[in-house]
Amino acid sequence: MGPVIRSIRADEWVAVKELRLDALRDPVAHLAFLETYEEAVGKPDGFWRERAAGAAEGVLERQQFVAEAGDGRWVGSVVVLVEEAGAEGTFGGVSEVRQGHLVGVFVRPEWRGRGVTERLFARAVEWAWGVAGVERVRLYVDERNSRAEGFYRKFGFVPSGVSVPAPGESGARELELVMERV
């Protein structure tokens, strides 16, 4: 039996911080996240408390799911952001429909290839469609992150035909490919 997949609780901000910092130390973090370890490690505890409270069980605007091993250690995570129809999205543009946006995908290296990512995604997508009532779920993937793109395709995400430059980048970085599952 693998890890339990569950929503975080607001009081688990220390674990949220620890897992995020570990994710930002991953060798492909520069392809997957919009912040660096150096930026995140200096944030005050209040930031992490708010982050956990804003994505905890019962919150309908966003939800963070974790994979918790039998010993209590968090081994992976994904966050679902709910974007309302007509609202500006993460990289600009206006959402045509109420949608879920998957971000912050991370599984510890020693747990990769063991079905954890599939289970995290299944729970996140189930929550987005069922509880949050979205019409589609989307994500962004850096064109250089072929491993992640391959997983997303295997899970049923398809390219939307839209690419956007990564925020804060000056044209030197490849575009982010928008993938969606309807």
C-alpha cells in the first residue's frame, strides 16, 4: 500500500514549507517552479502559515494535496488553483470557463515511478471537477521538461495549442506549453 493522498490542514504550515523547499532544491526546479530556493527560504513564517491556510481542507479557491507515507513524511504534492471564467490567468489571458489550474507538482525522487504522481493527480482532478465544479483542468509545462510533459500526456492532458512566455523571462527562455484535460 502506498502513501495516503489527502488535503493539507491549515496547521501543517511547517510541513508545507519543508516540502516546498525540498522541491526547489530538485535539479529540474528551474523548469518547474516560478521561484528559487533562495527566494523561498527567506520568507517569514507568516507567509507559510497563510499559504497553508489558503490551500487547506475546506477551502474552495485552492487545495493542496499531499502524499503522506506511513511514517508521516510527505513524499509529494500538487496544488489546484480555481480560476473563474472571465478572470485573468496566471500568465495573462482571460479564462473562458471556470477551470482548475494544477501547480506545484513535486514527488520526492525516491518515490518517483511508484504511482504517487498518478494518485496525486487523480485526487486533484477529482476534487477540481467534483467539489470545485470546474469545466476543465489545465497546467503549464516548460518545453524543456520532457519528463513532466510525458507524464501529463499519459494522464490524459493534451496540448491546447497555446504557448506563453514564462513570467519574468526576457524571451530567452522557451515558452510554456498549456495542456488541458476536459
